[in-house]
Amino acid sequence: MAEEKDNSTLYIGGIILVTIIGVFILKGRETEHLQSGASTASTQAAFDAANAKRKATANNFQ
């Protein structure tokens, strides 16, 4: 009788390899939206305006 090879180690190794590659792809795409300058600038401008309004209406008892 011919002995059958146990390929479970290859399957598990393949699954681990695919998982690691997938994680790197997803981590690379995770910060793509932060690289767009227009939306970041508009968000920063909105934050600055809201912060200035908050400071102007704050109760300063000095």
C-alpha cells in the first residue's frame, strides 16, 4: 500500500499566509482616506471654527 502524505500542514500554512497578506492589504488601505488633502483641510477648518466659538462663549472668571 502506498502511504498517503498528510497535507494538512500545507493547508494550514497556506491559510496563515493568505491571512497575513490580507492583513497587510487591509492595513495599507486603512489610512487611504487620510491622505486626501481637501477633506482633511475642510475638517480642520470646521474644527477650528467650532473651537473658536467654544472659546468665545466660555465662562472665564479671571
